[in-house]
Amino acid sequence: MARVCQVTGKKVMVGNNVSHAKNRTKRKFYPNLFKKKYHVEGQEEPIILKLSAKGMRMINKLGLSEALKRAKAEGHYKG
């Protein structure tokens, strides 16, 4: 599985390390991802999502079903 948040779609970004002498070398910025289990009413097994910290806050604010509905509409969640 790639390093992508299933709710927000955040993924790895590419940038530069810049030294004091302004030498530039490539580097990666990784999203703050966690594996989190959520229990859905009507299902026996929990859903395991790979989420960024912002994705967890969205689920807390909107609720699991609304956040997943929005993620499906934007193409981030396939489940």
C-alpha cells in the first residue's frame, strides 16, 4: 500500500534539502500517517484505514460515514 491518506489523499511530496552553502539535494516529505481501526454499525469486522492526522480530525468532526462518502466522491477511498 502506498503512503497515501485514504480520506484526504495526502501523499509524499518532493523537495530539496538546502545547505548553508545553498547546495540542493532531493528529499521527500512524508505525510503523518497512522493505521486506525473504526467500527461501523452493521458490520462485524472493523474497517482499518491508513489516515493522516488531518484525516482523523475530519472523521472526528464529520463522522465516519460522511468522511468516507466525501473520500469516495474525490476518489481517495476505494472500499
